Amino acid sequence: MLQQTQVDRVVPRFESFVRRFQGFEDLARATEDEVLGAWSGLGYYRRARHLHRLAQGVVTRRDGLPRTAAELVELPGIGPYTAAAVASLAFGEMVPVLDGNVMRVGARVQAMASDPRSAEARQRLEAWILGLMEGQSPGEINEALMELGATVCSPADPTCDACPLAGGCAARELGRQREFPTPRKRRTQESVRWVAACLIDQDGSWLLRKVDEGPVLRGLWLPPLAELDDGDDPASLADRLLPFQWMSEAEVAPPVRHTITHRKIDVIPVRAVASSAELPSGDWRWVDPEDPGIPTSSLLQKLVKSVGNL
């Protein structure tokens, strides 16, 4: 859950998730919709699907969860960072954890001019960390380096006087702490425009459809969405997205901004009132947007708020 998500958002979701699924067996028995529902609001739902598949795989293993980074990395959704963290912190394996904070500490201590994410630099960083682990608890060393980077060896204003590694830090000796590590080239952000067909019945329920195509939001329940091309009329496109001809009272609401990884999405809500609450065939549901009870996205609440301003 902490991958690409801030701690303050994760804590309440984590606590409710582990109350709902108290072990791999509980998680493995759950449906994907139940897992996504418990994850709802955290975003990056591919992580939840991987965790679900991981649990299903672990319960079939005679030895349960693997104990080494080399084995853990073979599980769904587990990359080198998570594998090393679990193996060292939970099982005491002597394996370095390389997150952004640790890379920054190591790059400054060694005054590394190369990108710390390059293969050559990672090898140097791993060798340095393994040296620190000699005769120590691997998990404690990894945890200490992550905490050091988060609280002392900060990106813009490191407090070197409080750093236990200051005496051997090459960047500090050169007086060039802020120059390391080498800045990373940022990925270009893609801007797209969508329309959302927001059909609402007389009781305030919204008609949602399960997203089953496209690279993002797959498996979540949202109003029908489509990309807007230049010259497209939002109301006309929304009309074509709905299973009924109920767009006579359509109103275009203020656009909302939704960002997913490198995509910056401007979504234009088109609100229409349904003449009845008939349910179309297929993956459609009428839901209370304040308590949907199915896996959805924070985009839904943004749309609800925008439509409420009409």
C-alpha cells in the first residue's frame, strides 16, 4: 500500500484491510471485487490485484511465504525493493534495500556522479550497504538507512551535523551535498481529455459501469468514460456512452482533474436525469455514490462534487 502512496492515506486503509483479511487464507478466498472494494481510495489498483494473486499462490505452497529475496521477487507484484525489504526486515536475510532515500544517502557518502538507478551505480550502492551489514542486523541497517534519508539526508536541506555518517561522507567533505545524486530526467506527462456520462435517478443513485478496457482504472466501477477528441461535443459523446436515450436534460458540469502516473486527465462530467431506474444488461449498477459498496476510484467523488455545483 505504501508503494507510491503517502503514509497518512495508507494507515486507515491498511488497518481496515487487515481487519477484513486477517491472513493469506482470508485474502485468497475473497473475490476480486471484495479485494478492490477494501482497497478503494488508494489508487494504483493493479497492486491490489497482484496482492490477491500472491495470496492465492502462497496458500498453495507447502512452506507458505518464501523467506528469501530471490524467491519473493517471483511472486506477483513483488519487485526487488519489496522483496529485499521483506527478506531483510522479516527474515534477516543479508540483502540491501534500495529506495530513493537510501540511494540518496549512498550517492552522497560516495559522491557518485552517475545516476544511482543505473546498473553500475546500484552495484556500488549494494556493495557499500553489504559492508555496513557485516556483523549487524540486515533489517536494522536497511531500516536505519531509509530513515536517515527520510529525516536527515533530505533532498534539499540535509542536516549533516546530525548525520552519523557525516565523518565519512565524500559529498560533505567537498561541500557539494546538494549536487548528489545526479538529478533524474522526468518522464513527460501526457495530457488527455475525457467525458463522463453521469446518469442519476430520482433517488440520487448513479449508474456505474465496470471498466473492462484500457490501461487505467480497469476493474473499477465508474460512470461511462470516453476520450474526447478536438471538436467533440461532450453531451453528444456522453449520449452515445449510455445504454438508454436519456440525455434530453443533459448538463455539462465543470471539469475535474485526475492524475494517474504520467497521465494528466481532464474529465468533463455530463449530468442527465434518468426517467426510470431500469438496470441495463451487463456490467451496470445503480449505486449510492456516497456509499457505493463496490470497488471504485476517487474520480467518482470528484465527479459527484462537480455535478453538485450545477
